[in-house]
Amino acid sequence: MASYNHEEIEKKWQKKWKESGIYDTENRDTTKGKEYVLVEWPYPSGNLHIGHWFAFAVVDIYVRARRMHGKQVFFPMGFDAFGLPAENAAIKNNLNPKEWTDKNIAYMKGQLESMGNAFSWDKTTSSTDPEYYKWTQWMFTKFFENDIAYRGEGIVNWCSSCNTVLANEQVLPEGDCERCGNQVEKKKMDEWKMRITKYADRLIDDLDSLDWPESIKESQRNWIGRSEGAEIDFPLSLSLYGGEVVFATNNHGKLERMQKLFDAAGFSIKLKTPLEIGVKDFNVEEDRPTLEENAEKKARALAEKTDLPVLADDSGFFIDGEEIDPVTVKRNALAGQSEEGMTIEEVGNLMITYYQNVAKARGGSVDAEWHNAFCLITSKKIVSHTQTTRPVTLTDEPKGVMNPYLPLRSLYISKVTGKHVLLQSDEEELEELNPIIKGIQNLFTPSIKVFTTRPDTLYGATYMVLAPEHPLVEKFKGVVSNWDEIEAYQKETATKDDIVRTTENKEKTGVKLEGVLAINPANQEEIPVFIADYVLSGYGTGAIMAVPAHDERDFAFAKKFKLATKEVVSNKLTDENIFTGEGTLINSGEFDGLTSEEAKGKITKKVGGEMKSTYRLRDWSVGRQRYWGVPIPIVYDKEGKAHPVPEKHLPWLLPEDVDFRPTGEPPLAKSKELLERTEKIFGDGWTPEVETMDTFVDSSWYFLRYIDNENGTEFSSMEKQKEWMPIDIYFGGAEHTTMHLLYSRFWQKVLFDLGLVTESEPYKRRINRGLVLGPDGNKMSKSKGNVIDPDEQVKRLGSDAVKMYLAFMGPYGETTNYPWDLGGIVGIRRFLERVDKMIDKENIMDSEDVHLERHLHQTIKKVGGDIELYKFNTAISQLMIFLNQMQTLKVSKNTLEIFLRLLAPFAPHLTEELWERLGNMTSIHLEEWPEFDESKLVSDTVSIAVQIHGKVRGLVESPSGSSEDEVLALVRKDEGLSKWIEGEPKRVIYVENKLINLVF
């Protein structure tokens, strides 16, 4: 008989499987139960490493077993092919990234096929395929239209080497870039973001229903970082502005009313119209998508023409359930008409009529909110915003005489006073307009908003700390006396990673804002304000009230800067000890004697704060200043307003006339073809967005495309989703728990809210795997010389041996790291060689030993159960034990075939070959999983080990419960054992049903 030739066998069957399409999924077979098994799609780096094998080949065991159990298993594979490595490789080798990527995909696909995995290759896809990223772009446009994707200023992680923004998750703990290792710096710039924070609560709460390991759930909860506490404002004891301010309107009625509110706010500020400062015909089209943007547009237009501070506002009714444009009152009423040439009275009448009809359609009145957004631009061109909300009831019958300057005043009732506004007294009107008064105070006498989980300690706040990047700091530029010191500290902080900044044992540093004092709202005491790097702009409000008696970091800072410490929660303090727990309040005025829990809400209410939740999670930064990625499908008109690229122009192709070497400018900005394409479609003066998307966007929905990968009209039809979604089990790496896994859950929820998918959660079950270490127990790296090349192992020992060894290292569903054992894989190879030799006519009997039948059914039960629990290692151990038993007892063809079916998921090539050698004409992988007979698992006899002087010499079969004498008699009769017996034993040690030891 020829020796086991793995190369010949594996090539033979891989070719046959590919030609027959045995693993193609094609259409849903409703006669079978479905199981969608997903593995994370790989980046085509050009060469599979052993981690890829661990990720994909071991999972294939589970897939094959489930198919043999009668399930229609969908097990797709594709490529996450955009990204910086391809761009860097292209730069290094002077290649086009597409050519490099396509070549790697082709090579890697061949390597994946060498695994012999049961992949559904008919359902493959790649993120770089225009027919794939067309739908990535289409979803982005829908997200943009629904205010999920937006452009906004923020503090970003900037890698100067990669010349791109990085998400927080792409910055290593040491502050280095995940991709290139360069030190990352903090930088303020506009960026494309996704409102993942809008989904923070659902991302946490919906974890409860998922069949995931608790460790994965807890990682996501911690990353989102929901905290329950209070938001409290600390007013500053100075006003940054005085004198004259230009109000961006020539509407005299509106200006007079606003002046009244400024007087009520206690400011000696004189409001002036644009006309009064010589700006004639001031009129700005309010065409921005939000109130805040409209207010800023008006303020900026006027600020260009004056050195005085400029205040602008925009307002709108927000009515629940009404499909109306909520951005501006006037726009709703005009309904597309131009107000050019209209009188104030005509515009006012249109507004009255429009909103009368809205109220009339709702039975004569409707609950609404009147929102005001304010924008202030100082003489130094610093921009500030605030928004206010007033609850009102809109009616269909006007009261009093209509004021054409303020027409809607005749239509609404204040929820605060319960009166129609035209019937209110002056005092009642000010009470109703109190939110606007507070908004004005926030703009002109800024307050510092803090979030704290311990409002019960408010009386103990003795100083405040702002993050160095806090936007309020810039407003103090003309106020503080030590601006140079502050600016230098800001620059120093910009180079530090957040983890480094918040390390517990790190020495505290900071700078006092000389000339700025805050007022503790609980006791009205003035307290100093600092900037310090241990406070992060991305967490809470970017500011803290410091309570050194009850917080360790605050205590360390206070000790260094010799700041006051005030105990407000009862505990014995010393110079070196603080109390961070909850207790009974002291030194807290009227709240003394209350417990911490009792005091939290009461103190918050007293100071006008608000109990709420805050989150560590920040909105997802998705724009990248690099070439090899999905172009963001946004174009800008002549005024700079963003517009989504219409579906008929998708895919918005990645241009090829690009020098993508890093220069600090986004590569797409240098594309002549992209600019010409934009102007040809949209008109002269229009410009394209020149950023590409973060590759985590690509991988946030790929599983939906797999199930409908040839659909040209939808990204994934609802019909196909109903057939296959949700994913039954998702195997992946622990490193993606707070990146890809979180982002894709968010993406799915947005699609669900838009009515585009059937499921709110994509993955029913998630299993994380560990890592394969080098033989020395360290992480594999070329510098350590401990890298295992799977191609070499496959060539030397075979694909089946590599797969089985990876499965044999330990339980798969645990994030334990396993060192590669060269001797261990050789042992697996020898096992396969023994299996190969077993399938020989000389070994096949007409009947078999009765004891082997019991072992067979025990093996069927054990192997099947272990696969269900991803304990592939113990399943393999059982197969090895059973092989040993087969080699010592009579074996029938039926038993051999059952054994091969059990082994088939682990060694698909060898078992297919041996199945054919036994005379079978169909694939073993189309066979059913063997069933065990419960009645044959238990025997009336047991195997008892026979020891002579403590050394095992053999086994005897004895009826269960036999006595010592009965077993000894069986030993004497056994021919194989009799040669070790020398007369009567001096001593006999017997353990019932287990062993007998004879000492002579």
C-alpha cells in the first residue's frame, strides 16, 4: 500500500470540489434550516499568515459538521481591500494600489482554496469593487440626508506620517499610529463624522438580548462608557463683552424685543441694526440645514463688514409628527416662494396662514417647541453658539392684532404661563422667555458646564479644570494675563495620547488661567480655574469641578498647586488620605445630614442643573486624507454648501490620475479628472469632496452584500435578508470588539431605522478567538525569528494536518493564546497516517467486537457534542482514542465509514479520498452526521486495568460490580496476563470496576 501522499490527495479534491461547486450556496433551500456562519473578511496583504488559518480553517470544522447535520450553511468569504497598507506598498514599489491589491487578492484566494474550506465562493465580494462601494456611498448619502453623517469641527488624532485623521481606536496606548507607528498629535480641524453617540444607549441596552460572552459585552459597555450624573453650570465672575453689539436683522420689532431681553439679563449692551452701522440691504438667504448653521451664516456675513461684535439668531417651530421643514419659520411659510418684492405684511400673512393650517389639521391646537439658535462672533472673530427651547401650543385662531414683524406671536400659547403670549404681563413674558435670557447670559458671560457623577460633593468644589483643548479657553485670550504660558501648555498637550494623559500615577501638570474666576453655584464662592491635561475634551463636557477631598486625581493636583481641600462627605481625613466613597453630607448647608444618594438630585435641582447620562464614546470620525479608499460622495456648490451625489451618478469612482504620495494635502485634491467630472455634472464652480472613507465603513455592512452580491438595484434585498439574517454566529478576533464590532452594530441600527434592513442587531452570537504564538511563546515577528509560515507547513505535512493541529491546540471559543508546538503538529500528521493505513481490506471484518460498538456510539456523542461547544481539541482526542481501539479490535466497514464521517470536518481531503477508496461514489461531505444509540452507550461489563507490581500489563472485561475473587479468576484465565503471574500474590489491591493490582 502506498504511503499517505497529502499533496496529491489535496490537489485532487480541491480541483473536484471547485469544478462541482459542491460548496456553493446558490438559492435558499427552505427544506433545510439555515445557518449563517460568518468570519471577518481578511485584508489581502498578499500572503496568508498562520493567524488567517486559525481564523478560517478551524471554523470550517464547525461549518462542515453543521452541514452534515442537515443545515444549509452559508459560509462566505471576500476581501476588505481598501486601506493604507496598499497605498504605502504602492508608494514604495511605484505601483498602482489597484494593481497591487488585485494581484494580492488573486494570490490570497489561491491560498484560501488550499485550506480546502467549504467557502461559498459564489457569494464573494470585495470592498474595492465599484459595484460594492456604490452601495457604501449610497448609504453614506442616506446617512447624510438624515443627519447621521455630518461635517463638523473637532479635535482629531492626526498622523503626520500617514497624513490622515485616525479614529481613537486606531491610536495605540503609547500614542502611536496603529498603521505606521508614528507619534500621533491632537489637531483641530473639520472632519466627516457619524453620529454614533445618538445610538449609545441602544448599543448598550441591546447587548442584553445577544448570546455573546459576557466579556465581549462588558468591553463594549466600557468603551461606550455611560455614566449617570448631573450637568451643572459654573458662571464666570466676568463679562467678556460690553458696549455695542450688532444684531443681524433690520427687523425693528425683533430688535426691540431682543434689547428687552438683554436688559433683563443685566447687560449694559446696546443692540444696533446693520443699517445703523452703515450696512445697507442686509439680507442673507437662510438655506442651511440647521438653525445653528443659518445663524452662523448670517453672523459671518455681517462680521465681514464690521469690527463690532455680531449677534445673529435663527428660529423655528419643531412639531412632532409633522412632515414640515423645521429649520426656519419663514421657509415653512414661503414654501419655495421668493420674498423678494414682498412687504413685511405679506410675508407675515403667509406665515400666519401656514401655521394656522398646521394647527387646524391637528384639531385646532398642537404641541410644539420654539427653538432659537444664536451665534456670536466677537471683535476678535471668535465664534460661539447657544441654543434655547421653549415649549408652546400652536393654535389655529390668532389673538389680538398681528404684528408683521413677529407674526407668530398671535398664534401660540406659552406652556410656562399657560397664557396666550399677547395676554401675558411683562413679568409673565420674561418668565416665558427665560430660556432665551439664559442663552444670552451663556454667550456674553460664559459659564463652565461640567458633568459629574457626584453632585453630592458640589459644596466641596474648590477649583475647576478645563481640558487644554476646551473651546472656552480661546475666549480668554484677551482676558488672562499669562496667555503665552497657556498656549505653550496647549501645544505640549497636543502631542500626548489620552491614555498617557490620564495615567493614575502620572505627575499632575497644569496652568492657572490668571484673571479668570468661576463661581461655585452652591455656595457662591469664587474659585480659580486651571487647564490641565488630565481632563480630556472628549469625555463629559471637557471640564470638571475639582473636589480634592473626595477625588484622588483632584487631591494630587491640589496638593501640588497648594489649593484648598474641603470635606463635604463625612470621613476622617488626613493630609495624605481622601475619601472617595459615599456617606453623610457635612459642610453642605441645608443638605447636611442627607446621604450622598439623597443629596444628588436635591443639590442638582437647587443650582439649576440637570440629571442626565454622559458617555465616553465620541462620534465616529470617518473622513481620511488618503487615496486608496471609497470617495466620499459629496460635492459642494459655489457657496460651499454640501450636497450628496445623486444615485444615478454612483458609484462615484475613485479617480486614477492621482499622485498619492503624502504631501499633507489629500491626494484626491490633485485629481484633474475628479474636478472636471464634478463641474461637468453639477456646473462650473462646483467642487468635489476630496476625502475618502475610513475602511471600517467598508466592513460595517459586507455581510449584507454577501447574501445578495449580484443585485444591481439594491445593496441587499429585504427578501434575501429575511432568508438569511440575522447572522447565527460570527467568529472573529478580540482586537475588533470595540472597533469593527461596535461600528457595524451602529451601522445596522441606522439602516434598520431607515427601513432598509430586517434586523436591528446583525449578530446573534459572537465568538472571539485567541492568538497563535511562536514556538518560543512570544508573539510572532520576523525580528524574533519565530514566524510560522503556513504554506511551508502545508507543503511539508498537508492542509489537513495544519487545520487539525490548530484545532487541537485548545478550546476555540476562548481568547487564550497558544504557542506553536512543532512536535504537536507532527503528532497530528502521524495520526492521519495511521488513519490512512486503517482503510485496508485486511482490516475490514464482517463483524466486529461488541465492545467496539459501545465505544463507537460514545465517540459519536462526544465528537458531536464537542463540536457544538467549539471544543474541537477534545473531539480530536476522542477520535484518537477510538482509532487506538479500532487497531486492537475487529472493525466492520460500517464502523470505518462512521469513523470517517466523524473525522470528515477535521480532515476533509483525506476522508474524501478514503471514502472513495471504500467504494463510495458520492462525496463524504454530502453525507449525514452519524446518530448515536443511547441504549448502546452503557454496558453491563467494564474494562478493568490489571497491574503487576504497580505497572499496567493489560485489561480484562468483567461484569459490572464483580468481586475481587471474580476479577482475579478472569486475570488467571487471560493468556496475555498469565505469564506475569508467579504463584499466589502476597497482596491484592482492588478498586471496583476500575483496577486490580497484584503484588508477588
